Amino acid sequence: MSFVVTAPEMMTAAATRTTGVLAAAEDEVSAAIAAVFSAHGQGFHALGAQAAAFHDQFVKALSGAGCTYTAAEAANASLVSVPGLGPSSAAPAQPLHLPSLSSVINGFVNWLNQAINTISKFVNQAINAIIAFLNQAIKAINSFVNQAINAINSFVNQAIKAINSFVNQAINAINSVINSFLGLIRGIFPIL
């Protein structure tokens, strides 16, 4: 049988570290990309906190509406008289002061508008964060590609120079050997 042991403080520490990303290498591009991902991880956590706050507001509004509905149902039930039983003669019925239907509808519409505005703000922030992330990622990728192209061009140019130098030295060495061989032949056969 195996057991799993967890410590809440370790779980909390692990959860807070998920917004930071380490650079894959020790170059500027990796550091920039890691910084972009870290910034967007923190932004995502902030958006998550906003979503949680909106959820809490929504739950409170829904709970309040449920309580109001329950109170209205209870009040309506107390006003209904069952034939044969009638209202109690001990105390006269008290008038029930309920809000008008238009004020209930207006309150609900106001709450709904606030909820829609909050959701719209959240969605806009999420879209803007995604667009900003994509723009930064594209810039980082373009920078990386340009650096890679420059490095490749530099390598190719150096390789061409090295090959040209090698070929020129080889040609000079061959010419030197040919000239030495011709000098030797002329020394042996002076007529040539």
C-alpha cells in the first residue's frame, strides 16, 4: 500500500512559482522569451483573480435573488386562503410591502448590465493580453531568426575566406613544386 503526503505550504509555494519561466539558454533571446512568458503567466494569474472576484459577485447576486424569491413565495403563501380554513381571527392580516415588479425588473437588468460589463472587461483584457503576448513572441522570434541568419552569413563568409585561402595556398604550393621540379630538370638537362 502506498501513501501520499502533502504539505499545504509546499503546494502554495509550488503554485506561486508557476508564473516564472527560466530561460532555456544564456542568450538574450531566451531571456526575452522567458520574460514574455513570465509576464503573461502573471497576467493570467491576475485575470484568474478577476474571474474569481466576478464569480463571487455573481454567486452573491444569485444568492440574494434566491433569498428575495423565497421571501416573496413565503409572503404569497401566507396570503393565500384555503377554502374552509380561512385566515385566523386572532390577528388581522398585515399588508405585505413587496417591491413593485418594475423595480425588481430594473434591479435585475442593472445587475445583468453590471455582469455583462464585467465579463466584457475580462474578455477584452484577455484578448489584449493574448495580442500583446503574440506581438512580443513574434518580435522575439524575428530577433532570433535575424540573429541566426546573421550568424549563418558570418559563418559562410568565414568558410568561403578559409576555402579561398586554402585553395590559393595549395595553388602556390603546387606552382612552387612545379617550378622547383622544372629547375631541377633544367639543371639536369640544360638544353631545356
